[in-house]
Amino acid sequence: MRLASIEWKPALITLMALMVISPLVAAAQKPADPAKSGAAATPPAFANLPKVWRSEASHKDFRVEMTSDLFRAEWVNLPPAAAKQGAYIHTECRKAGSKWVGSSSIYQGIAVAGAPAGKDVKMCHLTVRFEVDSITPQKITFHSEAMRNFDPAKCQLLQTAWEEFSWVPKK
């Protein structure tokens, strides 16, 4: 059986971008100093972060939502054909010390090398680990598992490697 050649870098970049958001959420969730008498309470830092971020590598846009203990990201600029097939990337990380650690669930088309036209893309479900390294209003950096070897017939990851990625606010 011949394994398909897949361009996973954009998918991995997206996953890595999701991991970047976790550290930002952690920093934003530190308890605020008690309010001085008569002073208004300060909103959490993550409340002021942009809501939509763009992967610098894949150019996918992600809606990011954060609370004091949860980081979530969802792919929002799906091409119409991918949306019609139900494609998605959902990332969820939980606070673990100073980091945000979790995974990305992916359902998207995978190129099948040498397949006849119309059968050259197979929809596959994948799950990869995702960790956010830092979150600032200007950039989210993260690392995620990237595909190195994939069996499209079984939709199975055979080998992964950690890669670093970043997201910037969508303009």
C-alpha cells in the first residue's frame, strides 16, 4: 500500500496557533488586586484580547474564547466546500500550572496521492496534542503535534513531531 503525501503544515500551524492561546489565558486569569474603595473592578486581561486570530502559516482564522481555566479555539473561515463536508478544527486546553494544555480535534479533507479525480480527497478525523506557550494582545505562540507520516486509507497518524506556530490578530 502506498501512503499519501499530505500537506499537514497548514493543519499543524493551526493547531499550534491554538496552543499559543493558553499561556495568554493563564496570564489574563491571575487574580486582580482587591479593588480600592470607590474604584471600579478591572475586567480580566483576557476580556480585552482580540476574538479572531489568523494563523501566519495556514492563513486559517480562529475564534478564541478564554476563561480563567479554559482556552478554546474554532476554525471560522472554512472554504464553502469544506464546510459542506462538515470540516472543523476545535481546540480546547485547560490551565495546567503556567501553561494551557489540551488537544485539537480535526475533521478535514486529506489529499490522497495518485487517486482518480473526485476520489483524491478523503475526510479524516484526527486528534493532536496542543500547548499554548504565550498569549499577548499582539501574538499567540504555541506548539502542536504535526503530521510526519499518515495512512489515508485508515485515516491514521503513523508519526508526529512537535512544531511551533503563531497566530496574530485578524485585521
